[in-house]
Amino acid sequence: MKNKNNFWDRRYQQGNTGWNIGEISTPLKTYFDQLDLKDLKILIPGGGNSYEAEYLFHNGFSNVFVADISTYPLENFKNRVPEFPDSHIIHSDFFELTGHYELIIEQTFFCALDPSLRTRYVDKMHELLRPNGKLVGLLFQFPLHSSGPPYGGSAADYRQLFEKKFNVEIMAPAYNSIPPRAGRELFIKMIKA
């Protein structure tokens, strides 16, 4: 795994983390605030500094797991939230994860992956979710280009990709993005088919 995460380790070491907004994103906070079941088994892959996990944990969600290929953000997270269970912090390549979850949170991870991995991502998400499990979060909406990450895409492209394995309940422009991302994020809620 070391070769795979050198790129991300360097980004964190150099402070080249433009995706890091330093707090939970507003669309995800709004979604979390309407969840009632505090024991949902939740995964945040490519979790980075995991402000979403911190928010969930401090709001009584006891079954949250964070995974990242780089140890740097996981260490940052653990330093910020020392009471978070060590066994719920997973240092792993996303494609090597196991287990089953009721809810998986997408926060800039999909668009950080090389576009050639998108079909594998959809398959892996489908594998990791329990029956009727949900994939919820944000995808960037801007023209796909080769100079990422992040890599963009369109709602039409995303639908075509995800509809093979998911029922797309919501895929719409986020109405409450932070100003630098306004008009560039799609809020998604998909159910495992």
C-alpha cells in the first residue's frame, strides 16, 4: 500500500489540501441533523481529516468508521478527537475494505480517484453496503478534465454510471454549498439496488 499512498502523503505533508474546508460541509451537516438512528453503521471512505466523523461522533452516533489510504489525516483526526475508538479508524486502500454498512458518506472521495477507477468505485460501494443501504454525499459538478484531482463530471455521466447498481433517489445541485463550491456540487442519495 505504501506506493499507492505516497501521492496523498505528500499532499498532506506539503499542505496541498485544497479540498479541506476545515469543518463539516453544510449539505452533509443538514443531512446528518435529520437522522434519528444513532446506531447506524456508517463508513466514511477517503475520510481525510474527517470533520464529518467528528460531527457525527459528538452528536451521539456510535458506529462511525473512517478509512483513508494516508495515515496523516487519520492521525490529525485522532489528535482532534482522541476519544474516537481506535478500532473505527481504518488505514486502508478503499478497494481493500471489507465489512457491510448501512450508510456510506461520500465527501470529495469519488472525485479524488482517477476516473478510470469509477466503475470499480461503484462496484465496491455496492459490495460494502447492506441491502437497502444508502450512499449519501456530494459529487463535484464541473467538466471532467485530466489535471485533477479533483476530477469533475456531469450529473448525466454520474447517473449513467451509478444507475447500474443503485436507485438514484436524489442527484441535484446542492442548495447550501459553501461559497467556493456553490454551483459546483451535486447532493446525492442513492439506495443499493
